Amino acid sequence: MTALPTRLPAYPPTTDVLLVEDNPLDAELALRPLRELSPGSIIEVARDGEEALDFLLGRGGWRHRLGAPLPRLVLLDLTLPRLDGMEVLRGVRANARTRLTPVVVLTSSTDPRQLSQCYQAGANSCIQKPVGYDEFWAAIQTVGRYWLVFNQSPPAAAPPVT
Amino acid sequence: MEIPGAFLLTGGALLALSVTLLALLWLEWRRRRRAERSTAEMQSQLQTVTATMREGVIAYDMERNLSFINPAFERLTGYPADDLREQEFLHHIHHEDRPAILAEWDRLGQGGALRDQEYRVITRAGQVRWCSSSWEPMRDESGRQIGYLGTEFDITERKLGEEAMRLDTELFQAVLELQQAVSAAGLDSETVMRVIAERIQTLTGASGAVIEALDGEDLVPTVHVGTDAPRLKLNASLSGLCVRSGELQRCDDTLADTRNPHEPYRQLGIRSILVVPLKDEHRTLGVLKVVSPEAHAFTDRDVKALRLLGGLMGAALSNAASFEGRQNRLEDRTRALQDSEQRFKQLVDVAQEGIWVADDRGIITYVNKRLADLLGYGNGSLLGRPVYDFIEAESRSGAQRTLSRKASPGHNQDLRFRRRDGTQLWGLVSSSPILGKDGALVGTVGMVTDITERKRAEDQLRRSADRLAMLHDMDQAILAARSPAEIGRAAMGRIRRMVPSQRCTVTLFDFARGEAELIAGYKGGVQMGAVPLPLGEFSPAAVLQRGSMRYLEDLTAMEDLPPILRHLRAEGLRSVLSVPLLVDGEVIGEINIGSSTPSAYEPEHRDIASEVATPLAIAIQHARLRQELARQTGELERKLGERSAALRAATAEIETLLYSVSHDLRAPLRHLIGFSRMLLDDHGRDLEPGALHYAERINQAAGSMATLVDDLIGLSRIGRRDLLRRAVGLTTLVEDVVDRLRSTTDGRVIDWQIEELPTVECDPALTTIAITHLLANAVKFTRPRERATIRVRPVEVDGQAGLQVEDNGVGFKMAYVGKLFGMFQRLHRPDEFEGNGAGLAVVQRIALLHGGRVWAESEPDAGARFYLTLGSREAGKRVGGEAGKGDIEETQQTNSGDDARG
């Protein structure tokens, strides 16, 4: 687990990763490899779909984020109460601002239909959550490394005219 | 032959001319005489004039003395003038002709003239010459007759010609007469010959004529007239020579002929012989001969005559012969015909067939004995009566048509005849018309063969055939598995045809329930429908159950009838035949046949009825049993269907449950594993050994559970979709699996021996899973070995293709082989080998889905052999797996290309 140089954005401190996960255990498990990968990254956690959309779209409790830079990666668990992952994904893609934000879907299922739906809804990538600890750790870190270090994030969209 | 007419004319003309010339000369002479008044001058002048004339000129004075002769006359008579002067008056003329001349001379004396007197002159040499003379009186100036002047013209040639012609005419006449005679004789050879012989004899002036016929080497006199006729030899006689040469033969003097001895003829005094062959178209039949006692008796004329008659005779004889031949043949044929007629009559009389001959009206003109016998009449009483009298009414029209037909002879017909005693005769009649010369029908000849017996036999045969057909129908009905009603109808249909009935029915009894059912029948030709009846309507059950045939001859004569029979009687039925239907001795029903005629049922009918009853009963019983069977089978199938459905549903539920449970277990498992790991990683150092130990155990357990859950998920997936069958090359598949297992075999020495494996029809994904399990096991259980050997071979067992995986691992006891494939059954302790015992269960599941098997052989510490077969090699078959409904997510899956089955 070598720490790779992280590029800090030119902007004021911004959220690097939005983790959308309802299960605190899964959340905790996911945070560790991420932090180990990029200790300086700012990781936010949304506990359900509504919260995730509020955060990304700058509404509700996160109204103050309106116009704020978007996270460089959204890790989206599909099984969420109330508004589920697919809805979040659709919502994100429907909005002009968030349309280009990289979203990686995390799922337990290997159902090809669901996979197909995810991609059609606009997911950038779909990862099946491994059960084994090492495997889980490697998966999260690979995803993180890829999207945060290697990937060129899309330029920030113009702030919406309110 | 000279033409006498022209001759005459010329002669006459010349004569006339010469006479005229003479007259002129005479006139001239008279003039000159007047002038010269000299007899001598006159004479000398006369001489001069007549000296060169060809005609003879002669003059007589009144005293009948010759006063003048010219040289021609001398030549004519052959006498010199002086001799003639000394001769008697008319001495030179043939004595036979003198009287005629003398008679005429008187006229001359009176100053008349003679013209064309014809007479013969005998010349000095004795030759006979014919002359034609004309005479003129000679006068002086005063007109006083002083003599006669005659000119003589030699007409010998002409006369001869006339004679010849006369002879030819005679001959011709003779030929004509002969032909007439031949015709008159009626071509009887003998008469013809005789006639010819007589004629030729006359014609030639022969003393005798003979006709000799050729007979081998001899010439046999067939006819002879006027002479004896000896038998002669072919090669020793003139006749023989004639035959041999085919030419006329002539002997003018037998005594002088050196060619032949002519012995018999010499003895007979015959001197001249003329013989001519008698021929028909092809050969010489014999000879015609004339003979004469005089030598040189026959002239050329005779030869001519003989030739002519000979030819004529040849033809005539030939005709006669052939006529005779024909006549004989005709006689022979007539005889033969008569014989044949006789034989025919005899034949006809004794013929097996009856034969009649009738005239054009159909009146019998002849019958043979047989026909008379057949019809029971004496011969005589049939003649003169029409044939139709003996033919039964219904056959008559057919007979009339046949007997008046002119065309197509040899027409065969069956006719019914009536005998004298009234009984019937069936006859096969073959009749032919007798046609007259103009083609008109003049009569018929008929041949009658008694076929009464045959007809009877045919009827019998037909009935038997019908019976057989009926039985066959029954059998067919049994085989065709029709309903009892249909079988009953078929049986009744057949019965009706063979047994008289106005009504026939099949009724089935149910004694237990006291019911009966009429299942089929005919009433007055109309089919009846099925009708339930109370059993009470029938005869008492005891009677019915006896199972014997009952025949009621006349219902009207009976009292105390059961209701059903009373109904029948009311309907007009008189006799009833009841035949029970028996199965294993039990009465299941009966056939009832009713007729409006009393005592209608002969023993034969009863036989037929019982013949029908037997197979009918069996057929009905079979039909009923079949119905029952069908019902029960239907019931069973229904139940089976229900159970299968239930089973399928249950299975589906279980699978769904399994899947969802396994799936849902994954998240907490992840947590368990994750946190126990983190505990160990982050705080393992801080824990007391006991706590550490527990943490390790927790982590271990979580890991085991993860594996278990994975296997469960894998297992549950297997049955959820249809089995695909594709040609899969197992060798490649195995190699791929081996490749994938490499990560687990790092650092180990494994000798993989993969042989050429077959291509089988199987599900590639599932097969991969199965092989992965097998090979993974092999890898696992060979771990204790320094050098692991894993061999994969092809196998074929019971027509199924597959493979064998053999390892040199730790093996197992065969006693536990039953547990090997059980779910979660293990033959090793966890501290020996990891694993949860689900792998082989999965392999077995996959094998079973393919219709194959998996089994194993092993000995402890001696490795193990695992066999896997994947069903028979049938191309393109898709076997519906026991597909579950899948989990909730997958129920929407309908168009993924697989049929939703199950």
C-alpha cells in the first residue's frame, strides 16, 4: 500500500469522493482502504439516496453546496432505502451539472440485467462487492486509484443560474 | 394353204381375159380369113397366136374330131398332138368327168357356149390334173357352126388347194364334232377317247386307231377301233419312241423300217403307222395312233389331222382327268362330311351338355338326349315348341335378348329352366346365332350346362364368406377399439344382411343394478339409438343368466310373455331369436332378432347368430375394459400432472429461497470478515492470546461461511436456467480450467496428463463448473504428494461420452463412496483438507441435468478416479431442466433467448 502522490485540485478544498452507502458497516469497511490510498482526500458519506442527491444537486439540507464543485467520484451502492441507487444515478445524470460526474456503482448482485440497467442509466463502472476482506480492500483501492489518480475528471460544469 | 377365192378370181379373170382375147383374136382371125379365105392360113395363124399361150387351146370339128391343139394343151395333157388326134373324143378327160362334159356338149352343138367346166385330165404320165375349160362354137362367115373352140386352164393347184381346204374344213368340222361329242360325252374319259379314235380313223382313212396310255414302262391300249392293239414296250416300239421323243412318229412301211421290228404290227399286217403323243401341260400321257395295212397310206394331211386331234385330245383328257379327279375328291369330301355329320350327331347326342337348335322364331328343331333328360322330357315332346316355354319367367327377358341377338356369338348366361316336374334347373347357356348366307338370323344353337349344383355351392360359399366377413368385422372392431355402441351397430349391420329380421338389437345387462341398455339396433331398416331399459321388461333374470339361446317360433301362439316380447308382438313380430353374449361364462347382454314371419329362423340362421355373438361379446367386453382403463389412466395422469406441478413449484420455491438467502448472506458475511480482519490487523498485537485466538476463530469461521455461501449460490444457479447443448471440445475446456487453477498450484509440481478428449453435446458453462470442481479436488487431494500426477482420459459408458480424472492423491475408502456426492458430506476432516462437501454435489447435479452420471473409485492412499458422463451424444436436443422460477430479480427475464419452461 504505497501512497501515491495525490493531486490537489486548484479549487478550495472540495469533496473528492461521495460514498453513498446506507449500511454503516459497509461504509466503514469501504472508508479504510480509501483513506489508506489517499489520506488527504475528503470523503463524504450519504446514507440514503435522497441525501446523495441533495448533496450533489445542492438542495435540501445541502443547499449551501449549490454551485460548489462536485466530487471527483461517486461510489454508489444500489441497495438504498427509499430512493434506491438507480434513482440516484438517473437523477445525477438528468442534471446538467452533475451529468458528467463519474459514478461507480457498487453492487452485491451479478444479475446481468441489473448490470445492463446500470450502464444504460449512465454508470461509469459497476463493481461487485467481494465478500473476502482482501479482495474487498483491493477492489476499493483499485477503483479509488483509478478514478482519483489516473482519471482526468471532467471540467467542473458551469454553476447553475438560480 | 392357197387361198382359193383369190385363186378362183384370178383364174376366172385370166380365163375371162383369155377368152375375150381369144374372141377378139377370133374376130380378127375372121376378118383376116375373110381377107385370106384360107383354113390353113387360119390354122397357122391360130397356131402362131396360140403357140405362146399358156392355156391349152383345142378345137373340134362338128364330127368331134380334133382339129387343133396348141402346145400348151399338149403340155397339159402330156400327149403330143398326133396322139391326141388319134384318141377317142374326150379320152384325155377322166372317165368320171366325161359324162358331165358330154352332157354339155350337146348345147355346144346347138351353138351354146360352155363356161368354166371343170374336169380332170389324166396325163400321159398318169397324173391327174384339174382343168377348167370354156368352149365356144366356131362359125364360118355365114355363121354356120363349123366346130368348137375350147380353152383349158390348168387349175390343178387351185383344185388341190380347194381339196386341201376341203379336207381341212372336214378336219375342222371333225374337231368341232369331236368337241361337241366330248361335251356330250360329259367328259367321261373313256367316251372321249373312243370318239376321238373313231374320228381320227375316219379322217385319216386308217384301218384302225388306237389310244395308248403310258403306264410305267408300258403303253397300254386304252381304246382301239378297227384293229387289235397289243401292249407295247416304251423302249421297244414306235409308240414308245413317240413318247420318249415327244414328237410325232411315222412309219410308212413296217416291213421296210429298220428302226423298229414292229413285230406285232407285222403280224397284224399293218404296214403304215402314224403316232402322235398325247400331252397335257406337264407330261405325255400316252399316244394316239392310226394304222393301215397299206404302205404309205398316210399323207401329210393325215399327219396334220393327227397332230391336231392329238393336241385336242391331250387337253381334253387332261381336263377329263382333272374333272374326274375333282369329282372323286368331291365324292370323298361328301362322304367325309357325311361321316363327320354322323359323328357329330353321335357326339352331340352323348354330350354332357344339353344342346338345342331352334329356328329364327325360337322353335326347337333339335334337342340332344342330354337336354331332354335335363328338362325331364322325352326327346320328341320338345320339338316344335318354343325354347322360352322351358325358361322360367324371370329369366325369359334375358334369354330373349340373347337368343335374338345376331352379333357376338358365344354369349354366356345363367338361365333358370323349369323341368317337366316343375322343379328348377339352373343352366349356364352359351348360345350362338345361325346366320344364313345373307347374314340374316335363321336360328340359334344353344348349349346348356347344368349348374344347379354349382349355384347351390356358390350360394353356400357366399353365405360362408359373409359369415367370415362378419367375424372379421368383429375382430376389426376389437382391434379398432371402438365403443360398445359402434361395435354393436357393426354387428347388427352384418346380421341384418344374413338373417331375416325386421328388428335386431344388442342389449347389455347390469344385473347388479337391475338395468339394461339397448346399445345398438335396427328397426325396419332404421338405426336405433341407445336406450336404457329396466331389466324387468325382459325375461326373468334367471332365464337371462342361464346363458342359452332362445328361439320363439311364434309369439302369437304364446302366453305370458315378458313386457318386451309383448311389445314386439304388438309391433307385428312373430318369431324371435335371442342369443346371449357371454364373457367367461357370464352373461353381459344379448342379441335379439325378430321377424314378422313365424318360424323364420333356420338352423343356419341360429348358427350365424351365435357366430356373431361370441366375438361381439368379447369385443364389447374389451371395449368396456378399455373405456375403464382409459378413465383410470386419465385419472392417474391428472394426478400425476398435479403432483408434478406441485413438485416443480416446490422445487422452484426452494431454489429461489436458496438463491436469495445465499445472496442476502453475502453482505453480513462481508462485514464479518472485514471487521474480524481489521480487528486482527489493527489490534491483533494488543489482544491477549485468548482474545486473539477468538478473533482468529471468528475470522476463520467467517471465511468458511463465505465459501459455503458461494457454493450455495453456485449450486442454486445450476438448475435455474435451461440446459444448453452445444458441441464442446472437452480437451480445450479442460486445458482452460487447468490454466485457471494455476494460481492455486503455484510452487507445486503437478504432472498434468491430458489426453485427447471427445467433443460432446453439453452445456459449456455447467460443464466447466463440474470439471473445475473435479480438477480442483484432484489438485487439493494430491497436495501431500511431492509430485502430483493428474490424468484426464476420455471414457464412454453405456453410449455416453465423458471423461475420467485420475489422481495419485490420498484417495478414500470405497465404503464411504455413497457419501461422496452428498450435499455437504465430507470424507476428510477440516484440518486435513478444507472444503465443505458441496463441490461434488454440484458435479452430480450437473451430470444428472445432462442425463449423465458421476461416480468414483479409490483406495486409501492410492489415488482416486472420478468419472463424469454427460448424456448420450444426441445433437441439438435441448432438455428442459428443472428450472426454478429464479429469484425475484430474474422473474422478469422472459426474452433472454431461453424459453421459460417449467
